[in-house]
Amino acid sequence: MSKLLFIQYRPFGTVMNGGDQGTKKNLDALRAVLGEANVEVYYLHDKAGRSSLWEYFKAVFYLPFGYFLGLTPKKVEQIACKAEKYDFVFIDRSLFGVIAKALKEADYKGKILTSFQNVEALYMDAKMPKHLPFRSVLIHCADKNDQWSCAYSDVVIALNERDKVELQKRYQREADFIIPVTLSDRLDAEPAKTAQTSKRVKCLSIGAYFGPNNEGILWFVKNVLPHVNVEYMIVGKGMAKLKEEKPELLREIPVISDAPSLVPYFEEADVMVLPIFAGSGMKVKTCESLMYGKNIIATNEALEGYAIEEGKSAWRCNTAEEYIACINEFAAHPRPKWNENARQCYLNNYSEKAVERMFKELLG
């Protein structure tokens, strides 16, 4: 049986963001295809959580040379030596394209596979505040690593057709495979299918504290919330900070930060509200909403890459007027909280079984 070395940023923490969940999807699928004993994980950092001050200074020093997220020449050299024993090296983020470059330069005989969670230069541009020091250095480093990932990987994996086109445009390399966001099924039991949405619709937005999430939520609070009669809640890692920054807007809105489980909030919600206007890749929160069989009201960006049925598994809204009309329609005409179309969309396209089939073809 073939052996694979999986390059991961760091161990999973107790609260996983969208990128962590994408990593877990890749790792679980590869273990299912090759067998757990044949997949070894190499952590670039061996501890979850914040880096030490020394690690931070090293990261800043090496950043202009293309070493992202604390990666160093020594670690890259260790990986290149270790890789000789493996048939495949799977680089979980294109931000580590410098590893693919080093492997090729070391004449690695196996196959290098790189997963693009985003087109990282675009993602960084959307994510980082305009006034951030070293912003241009960070974007340039992300761009170089994406370029190296395209130039030196034997197999490039993108999340959706949009990213595939963007890679061709920027780096003259199309992705070899499109493997969308997928999640292991965390639904223990389907809720009562007879439960109806409330006339005062219970709306939920989920997502970590991060530029496009924050901007979308604040846009919704300012432009939509005053015109609809709903119960609205925000849940996400670090979101208490957003409430501290915008007390005048969020004082009356429940904001749950760093919840150990999102399940109770999904179960309570009538409708998921995903007003995201910028970014790259695919939004994990959309996949989670499909998995839990929820009604979804979302922008084009939040639905990018998803094979949804308009008006059945999700409702597409991009303006305040569209959101207001859609929410008022839910209030006027209650319907099941459990959305069977959304659940089936997840099972058919974004579940573990769906992605395992794709990875079998990729490794074949």
C-alpha cells in the first residue's frame, strides 16, 4: 500500500475554524482511502494555539523569503529529507508552496499534491485591514507560495470552478481536480420534521471574527435588521470582539463567542443568514448549514461552489431589499425548520463518502 506524508500547519484545537475543518476533511479522506497506518502527519507547529514570542520573531524574519506562518528553511529541509520514504506528499495549504519547490529541487521521486483552500493572495487582500503593517509583504508572500504551488506540484486541487479559473489566469496552471468543501456528518439525529418556522423568524449568523464575516454581519444589522421583525443571534469564534468594537450596533443582539458546540444554535434557528460579500474558496459555514438541514438565505459569495437548488435548499439574496422580502416571506408563510433539500444536497455532494470517491480517483 502507498504511503503518504500529510503536511499540516498545527494540531487541531478545541474550536476549529473553516480552514481547520477543510484540513480535517482532507486528512480523514486520505486515511479512509489509504488506511490510517499509511498516512503520517507532519506538523509545522506541534502545538495548537498561539505561537511563542520567539516563533513570532522568526516568522517575521523569514516572511520576505517566502516562508509563511512560521515555516523556516530548517523545517523545509527536514520535510524534504523525510519525504524520501513516502510515495505522496500532501501539502494541505498552498501557503506552503515553498515546500513543493524544495521537494522538486531535492529531486523527490514521489508525487506532490497541493490543496488550495483559497487563492491566497485574494483571500489575504480581503481578510487583512488596509492599515495593517507589512500588509503588502504578506500578500506578496501568499502570492509567491500560490505561484510555487502551481509550478512545482504534480497535482493541484481547488475548491471550485472560480478558483480553478483564477489559478489559470494568475499562474497559467489549471487545477487538476476540484474537490469542494466537505464535512464529516455531525448530525446525530434528524429533528422533528413537523416543526415549523416561527412568525417572528429566528435568524442565525455563524462565523469567526474576520474581515468579510464582520463586514457582512454589520451590513445586515444596519440595512436589513431594522426592517424585519426577527430574533437574530451571532455565533462565532472571537465574535465578542466585534460586539466590543460596535456596541452601538450590537448592544441588543446576542453574540456568542467561542461556543464549544454549534449544534444547539443550529437546532434552534429557523433560518441561517449568511451575508458574505468578499473572499475566495468556499464557505464552510454554508456546508455546515446544509449538513444540519437548515433553511439558508445567503449571498452569491456564501453560495459560491455549492450545487444548491434555488428556492429549495437555499434562497439567494444580495441586496437589503432581497433579504427583507425573503425574510418577510418566511414570516408570512411558515414552513418546516428541517429542510430536506438542504440535507440531501449535503449528503450527495459534500459528505465524507462523496469526497472519498474523489480522493480514490486522485490517488489512483
